[in-house]
Amino acid sequence: MRGGPSGLPGEPPRWQARWVRIALVVNPFATRVSEERLADVSTELERVAELDVLLTERPGHATELVTGASRGGAEAVVVFSGDGGFNEALNGLESDVPIGFLPGGGTSVLSRALGLPRDPVDAARQMADALAAGRTRRISLGRVNGRRFAFAAGIGLPADIVRRVDGLGRRGDGRRPGDLAFAWAIVRELAGRRGRLEPQLEIEGYGRAVCAFVANGRPYTYAGPVSLPIAQEAEFDRGLDLVAPIEIAPLALPSVAARVLSGHASGRRFLRKHDLDRIEIRCDVPLPLHADGEDLGDVEHAVCEAERDAVSVLA
């Protein structure tokens, strides 16, 4: 909990002492966002706050809106979106105001990993209670080549899969494909490589690997209701975790895939490191990079850094 005017732990935080001014940043194209849900979410938050509702209009707009809200005196920011919008918001946060994440996407990894219900109205009710009680949690973030990420980054195979799904485009209502599309993308990506993946990058100080999964918390993602931890020991209040298959042969593919997805990647086939401050990766050829499921393009060099004790989240 944040300290009050005297700075003593446990006292009511300064922004709790009166009616709170909240910037509610909404992605109207996110899978679970609708006018009806937005109205219900707003009703819950208005029990404890004055709302300024801001709708995103294009990619990157959430970053601009959150920066403007931070500079404009908002005492808290709540984002109603999917993980892409959450990521943009974190990259626009300039001041240490509390931030909350309402699940508006098909997966919404971050809000679920922080313990919020999948239903955005139920989540808004809990967030309003957190605001009223002054209840926040400090978490760390990651940075990859300067861009913040909340829960996961990846280079090589994990980013290839993100790109395949993005290549499917959006539906007529602007929504992204769901979990089944991600599962099918994994199958197609592995089939295209005939089940064999050779080392194609160097992780400085640790060795060569096929690809790299970098986690700031767990789970790394979800497949429907099932969590995929990948980095089982990763925590939001620690540094970064690394899981990297060293080499994958066709006969070993099912076993390696199962161990990676279940968070039990260990032994001679894997590089696995916990609570790191820095991970530097050099690629043999340009490879795709993602942060929180957002495609950041192809890179030959990636530096992941832990930003410890970075933000206060409403939880």
C-alpha cells in the first residue's frame, strides 16, 4: 500500500483522501469491449471516482492518451483493453500513478495473471474496491530494446507465432483471432520447419539456442482457460526469467514442446535462468521479436532488462 501524506506505511494514500479522478482508457475494438460493458464498467468505477473516458482510435494511441493523462493530473489510470492496449499504456505512463487493467481482450494475460476475474464488470467492481481501500501492488516490468513489457517477450519461434496470427488479420468488427488461431499457428510454424529447429541465436554468457522465452511473471500466456507458465519461477516482483531450447530434433519435438509449455523445461536440452537483470541476445540472422504479444519487427540484437519496482497496479 502506498504511504499517506506523512509517508508512513499503512496510512490512507494521498489520492484516497478525496474523490479520485481516473482516466479510463478504452480500446473499443478489443474482443470483449462493447458499449453495454463499457457502461457497466463505468458504473462500477463511478462509485468511487470521477471518470474521464478516453477511446483509442489507432495503434499506439493508448500510449499517447496515458501520457496525456499522466501529465494532466489523473490520479489513477484504468485500461479496458487487451494485452496490446495494456502494453501501450505502460509505455505511456510517465508518473507514478496507480494503473489498473480490465480484461477487454480475448486472452488478457496481464489482468488474469494479476488475479482479476475474466469478466470485465466483475474486475471493475474489484478495482473500485481497491481504489476505495487504497490497495495497490508494486510490480516490476521488463524492457526489450527500450520498450516496456509486462509479462512476456520472445525472440524467434514465440514471435514467429505472434506474426502468423497477426497475418490472419482482424475480423470485420476489428477483433483479433482467438486462442484456436494461436494453436493452429503453432502447428503450422512447426510443420513448416519439419519439426527440426537448429540453434540460431547466442545468449550472452549462457550459450546458443533455438529461440528465447523471456518472462517477467507467470503465466507466459493462456490457451483458453489453461495457463501456460513456461517460466514456472517467474514473479512480478522479481527480475526476468529465461527459457531457451538449445536444439530440437523431430523425434524430440513433442516432449520438448510439452515441457516448455508446462513450465518444466530443464536438463541438457534447455537454458533456464531465474531473476536476471539483463539478457543480451545476438541472432545469426534477423529474427522476429515480440513484447506482450505485440510484433516489434525483426532484430539481430535484443537487450532485455528488468525494471524493478516499476509501477503500482490496482489489484
